[in-house]
Amino acid sequence: MNKLVIALLISLTSFSFSQMNAQQFKVGLKGGINKTYGGEITGINSGVPADYTSDTFEAEGEIGYHGGAWVQVNFGKFFVRPEVVYSKLESRFDFPQGPTLFEVEEFSVPLLIGYNIYGPLDIYGGVAYKNIISATIERLEPITAPPEVVIQNTPFSAQIGAKVEFGSFGLDVRYDYSLSSAESYDVDFQSNNSDFDIPTVNRATINDARLNQIIVSLTLKLWDSENKSRRRKGGSCYF
């Protein structure tokens, strides 16, 4: 399945390159921040007396970062935009014994189709193929090397957003929604209740480890076929 998706993305990108001479073709870089949403853990009260909480904890989204490259081919007011992006996502669970960090590293390949509303403003939507590099929650046993957390059962997310461009620079804001379904499973945390005055999280159920994102990017256009044509005709640089 993954090989098929990658082959499809490569084919679509190759098609975009084949349209260079007939359509406007752009290449650039992007980078910025991402805010995460989602993630839920419920403690398992197995102590006698009750030393461990059975409360449910929602993850609090932290600010992560991302960077990558993009290609855009315009067909009149429509465009196709494949990207490659590395992202570092962070959330935290505020357990009674202190905050626990939830960290995810991912490599994504969004394939977007968009429309120019007016002037510099575009809207777009599409899907992103996600390859999870690592996903860990602090204090999961063994503490020296937390085991991997399963955060998706399908490698896709949906993306929708808007962007503006002014010359070589642009601003891009989008929402990334995981298309996976929630999977729950039990885990063990490194917690010694004798160190705390309140019930702690020791065994727990990860109800939902999926993370959605709001992604804000600054973009830099490196090359534009339209401006290249203008330079050839007039000898001036419009980059």
C-alpha cells in the first residue's frame, strides 16, 4: 500500500514537471510552527488502597516545528502542489506527578489541489501521506528508552487551508486532520507512589493517540517559470 502511494505521488509530480513549458511552474521552501490537538489517556486504578488515579487526561498541545520543500504547477486559476515536509510535534499530559511529554517526528508528503480566489489569495485541500519516524511518551517503561506509541492505523491525513503570496514570500495556514481511527491499548508508566502525596498514573489506557494540527508556514519561492520568461524577454529580474 505504501509503495503504491509513493509511486502515485511520484507519477503526479513527474506529470507536474512535464507541464513546465506550458504552465506556470514554481519551486520553493517552507518552514514554520505547528500546534497539536488530540490525545487521551485514562489511568487504571489497581491499587489497594487506591494509590493510582483512574482519571482521564487530555493532551495539551505544545508548539512544534516543521520544514520542507514544495512544487506548484498552475493551470489557469487552478494548481497542483506536491510537498515534502519533516515535522516535530509535541503535546503534554498533565499527570498528578507532573507533566509528561508526548513527542512525534513525522515525514509527510502532501498532495494538494487549489484555486486562486483573487490576487495573492489561494485556497486548497488534499491528502498527506504520513510516515511516522518516532512517537514516544515520557515515563513509559522502560524509562531509559520509552517504547514506540501507535498513533495511526492508516498513513493518511486530510489537509485544508489558505495561503497568500507577495513576491517571493508567502504565508500558509492549514488544518491537518488524521484519517486514522482511534486505537486503545494499555501501557505501564514508571511511577512510584511513595514519592508522591496524591494518587499517580502507573498503569493506564491510551484511548486515542492521534494528533491533529494547525500548521502555519512561511514560504520562499526559489524559482518561477513565469518570471524566467520575463527575464528572457526584458532582461530584468522579477524574482
